[in-house]
Amino acid sequence: MPTAAEILHRWPKTELHLHLEGTISPETLWSLAARNHVALPVGSLAELRALYAFEHFGKFVELWLAMCACLRTPADYEEMVDGFVAECRRQNIRYVEAHFTPYNHERFGFGGRRALDIVSRRLEASEATGGPVVRLITDIPSESVPVSGPFTATLLEEEANPLVVAIGLGGPEDGFPRTLVTPYFDRARRAGYHAVAHAGETGGAEHVREAVLELGARRVQHGVRAVDDPAVVALLAERDICCDVALTSNTLLTCFKELPTHPIRALRAAGVPVTLSTDDPPFFGTDLSREYALAHTQVGLSLDELWQINLNGLRYGLAETGLRRRLMLEFEALNAAS
């Protein structure tokens, strides 16, 4: 008789809140830095691994930007994608919406449009040979909105990339109201894209409200601080806005340190749809199978509840309906046969 952990691991899975750059492991980052002669703020791989422990969001952002600076050649981007795809195959992750931040690659000199093209072609080649179905969300980093906002909106207006399904908003929340990006989200929607936004992670419930009412977000990444305001929870439920929750990330970077009392249960009880994701798996020492296991053993969600949360990745995903329906039928057939 398989254990719950074994069942969860072999499920075909979805993930809607994952940063592609955030899938780079310490080992790969160390190799990239050495190959490209980029100085990291440490002198050894062991010291680099030790940096992957975050007391605050600012420390996370510092390491994130140091990592982006190490991506210097097309082969670096291909290696990033290949490592991500290998992890998807290992965990049977079949559908992913991955955040990608073209502006950061523009900022560090490689070129945002060039980076997006390389990543997209590598993902398309993987999907054509049976790899995961991956769609992309191009994020605006909040700390650089005056430049990154128009850059990202213009890129989306000028591109017709078949993998890009939405504009997103990432980066720190403190001091950066979600409304800062309203004009750029409006431009992206006029160009035909959906909108999603990080909100209610390190910022309060008001950021979740702004993401829904001002940005027109179809989904909210994290959203857990919505529970600070019952009216915001009611707004999410009324508008059927899905929150893409990342349990381990939340225990490290938010005020929710104990999984048995994590807000995911309160959100679900109020009728708010949720999904489970990893956010940046090597940064937080986790993977998607582990997140599901934690949701079962620590949060107390049943296997049936978790299966429905898994299917929410297809219900609330932004790829074309026919593709998501095909995957849902495949998921249900595999689950019935197991």
C-alpha cells in the first residue's frame, strides 16, 4: 500500500506560482559565477549555500539580483531551463505558469527580449518532446517600476510570444503599493494579456484589494495577508480570485510561521480557491511534492482536498481552454487508474 507521500509524489501536478530564475540551485549558481567571472558575496559553495536562509525579504532580493547578474550567455539560460524541466519530469509536474522578469535581464546587460526568446524556444522544444506544458508570466519588479513598468508593457505590446499568457508584478511590497503599475497593467490588458500580481505576502490585505480592484488580477500570488481583513477575503471569494499559495516560502518570509495555523484553511473555508506552489524551490529548500506533503501532514488537508487544489491549477490557469481541458482529462484518468 503506497504511503500518502508516495501518492502525492506520483500525481500529475500543476504549479502556478514559480519563478523560473528562482529554480537555479546554489550549485548551478556557483558554476555560472565561476564560468562567467562574476564575483559573488561569498568565497565558497558552502558559504553560498548558507546564504539560502532568509531572515527578511530584503536579503532574498539581494541574492536574487546577484543570481540574475550571473546569467551572461545563451547557454546559461538554456541550462536554467533544462534544470527546471528536469525537476518537472522528476516530480511529474505537467502544467506550469512560470514567472519570468525580462527587465532584470535587460538591466544586467543581456537583453530582456533576447532572454525571453531563448527561454521560450527551449521550453517549446521541451514540450514538443513530452516535457511539461509551460506558460510564462512576465513580471514587473516593483522596486524599479518607473523603468521596468514601461519596458515590460512595451515588450508585451510588441511581442506575439505564444508562451506568454499574462503580465505580473513581483518584488518587495513595503513602500510599493500595487497601484504603481496600474497604467502598465492597463496597457498589457489592451494588448490581450491577463493579469496576475504578488500581493498580501509581506504587505497587508490592502495590497490584495488593490491587486483585484485596481490591477484586475485574475489570480493573486500568495494573498495570505487577505485574512487580516474579512472584507478582502469576501472580495476574493465573490470574484472567484485564486490565491497561489507557497507554504514554505510563507514560513520563511511572512508572519505565518506555523503551518498548522496557516491561512490557507481559512481562505478555503471562506470559498477562496487556492493552489499550491513552491515560489523559488532551491531558495526555500523545498519542491512541489514536499509542499503537498506538508499541506497533508502539517496543515491537515486530506488527499481529496489536495487533489482538488491540484486541479485548480488547470481550472484557474491562463493557457487556452482546450489545452487545459485535455490535461484535466489526462489527470483524472491517471488518478482513476492509480
